[in-house]
Amino acid sequence: MLPSSGPMLLWTAVLLFVPCVGKTAWLCLQAWPDPVFEGDALTLRCQGRKNISVSQVKFYKDGKVLHFYEGKQTLSVGAATLQSRGQYHCTGQVMYIPQTFTLISEAAMVQVRELFPPPVLSVIPSPEPREGSLVTLRCQTKLHPLRSALRLLFSFHKDGHTLQDRGPLPELCIPGVKGEDSGLYWCEAALEGGQVQKQSPRLEVRVQAPVSRPVLTLQHGPADPAVGDVVQLLCEAQRGSPPIRYSFYLDEKIVGNHSAPCGGSASLLFPVKSEHDAGNYSCEAENSVSRERSEPRKLSLKGSQALSTPTGSNRLVPWLPVSLFGMMVIAAAFLVYLRPWRKAGPLPSQIPPTTPGGERCSPYANGHHQEEKGEGVVYSVRRGTSRRSAARPAEFTAGIKFCHLCRGEMPAAQ
């Protein structure tokens, strides 16, 4: 009994030992190429020691079955990606006459190297360019030094549509950007042949448009407001990139401000506290690009005169009453000055001279003309009676002298 049982125990020990030896040395897994880069055709081979025949081969990755082959010992995984990294092993059946054993290979770590990092999109000069400026989109990445001989192609995209198809240039120029050029941009770098392609993170581009000149509206009741009322100041810029900051002014003094994060208009409720709140109001709109001031709007209060600076069309209105009053004063003074002359009678030049007989010599009376010669001097006069002699009692020296001349006599020495 003992002689026959000895060989059986030895054979059993060999069977138990072979799988243990096979797990560490009799079966192994190989992966190539080595090293493995993205895009490479990854191939796995489950091989027995000394090219021993292996059947019923199964391949595993990270403990999960990848594929099962009846008679093949190789597996083509396809183009390697970064997700192809992991621990691989295989199992297979090896024939040891008179029995067949299932062996397990050691685990092999497959490292897939990155051919190039994901590209990064940059906007020059800024992701918030000013409207009308030149913008350059740049797609940046770099091949691995061991694969620098390969060629990359670049494409650019915005909001779901392609701006530029794949080409060798990593830049795209956009001259004179407008508001509609705002949006989400990204670029794509691809290995020539299309085995590997990577996209950049999306980048938001916001074209900054300058603000237009705002319009100020004063909203109150149908009549002019009074002290104690509330006036609404509404300021709106029709265009301009948000956020927009609005400031409200009374003449040159700021009375409040408001911010519009999404653009549009802004309002301010202004309580009228005194007559000093009347005047010229204006507002100012400002964003990151420009600043504009509105036209002034005049606010008048009920029962009071506005304190705003008068415009060129009404500068003379306050002086009109003063001018009329001055003219009236001058006219009154002139009348007072002429009144004594009326009471004293006609002016001396209007009184005709008198004759020695009491007749007056009037140049306006009708008479005859005579000529007398006296000492070489000829006098020519008109003589007649005065129509108004009875009303002129006053006599003047000049008139007496003139009557002597009418008779051809020389006046007496004075």
C-alpha cells in the first residue's frame, strides 16, 4: 500500500506547485509599443514561458474582463488614450500531460503618455476688448519632446459654430470687433490624421461698447412741483456695455447715483426740500470704456423763480422793467424842466419889436418896401401892423433898436 501511494503523493505535489510557479513565471503579459503615447495602437499579448502554447486566453484591466479568445494570444486595444492607463493581466490554459492547468500572469502597469496637453485659448489684448479694436485668438499647446516631429492642426469655434477649420496656424485675428462678437469661444488642437484631438476650456469674450449720451427725464405731476413734493429723475443710455453707473447732478453738485449691473436705465426719487432745489438737472452715464453727460433739464418750482442760470434767449427779460422805469423818469424830468417857460410867455425870438408909437414890427406882417439912403448905407425892411400887438405888453431893447432902423435912424448910444 505504501509503495503504491508514494508516487501519487509526489504527482499531486507537482500539480499543486505548477500553478504557483506559472503565476509568477510561466505566463506573462506584454504591452507595446513601449512607451505608449496617446494615439498609438495599443496591443496586448499573453505569452507562456518558452513559447508554450496557451489557450482559452482572457484579458483583464483593473480586475475586469476586457475580452476572451479561444485560440489567440494577442488583443488589439486600438488607439491608446489617457483612459487606457491601468493594470492589465491575462489568464490562460496550459497543457501539462496528462492534465491542463489555468495560469494567471503577473499584473503589468500600462502607462499612456500624453502626446500634448489640452490647449489653452487666450484673447489678445483682453477678453473684454473695446468695440472696434483688433482681437487675436491664440490656441496654445505643445507636443511631447519624443514626438515633436508630429504635426498639430488648430480650429476655432464660437457658440456652437466653427470660425476657422483645422489649419496649421494657432491664431485667428478678428479686426474691428462688434457687440455681436461677444460670446463663448474655444479652440481645438488635433494630431494630423485625427487620432488625437483636444478642446480648450470655453472662454467668454465680452466686447465693451462705449455708453451713448444719456437722456434725463423729470417726472412729476402735471403742474410744477412745490416744496414737499417728490420728483423722479430718470436717466437712460440707449447703448453701452454693462455695468453702467449713473450719477445725478443739480447744476454741478451731485445729488445721488445708481448702478445698473445689466444696463438699461436708472432712476432717483428726489424730495424737494426748499426753493434751492430748483435749477438745472443733468445725469452722467459711465462704464469701463467711456463717460457721457446728458443735456440739462430745468426744474421750476410752483410760486418761486428757478435759480438756474438764464439761457441766452432770456437774459434781457429781467432788465426790461428797469429800462422802462428809467425812460419814464427822464421824460418826467424833461416836462418839469419845460414848465416855467410856458408860464413866462413866448420866447424872446417870438415877440415882434415895437415902434416908438407903440406899433410892433413884425416880420410876419404885410407891408410895402422902401429904400432910404443914409451915409452910404441902404436899409431894406418890411413894415406892417402886428396882429398880436394888443397881447404883447412886454418890450425889449432889441425891438427898439430894430424900429429905429425902420425909420432910417441910427440908434442912440447906450
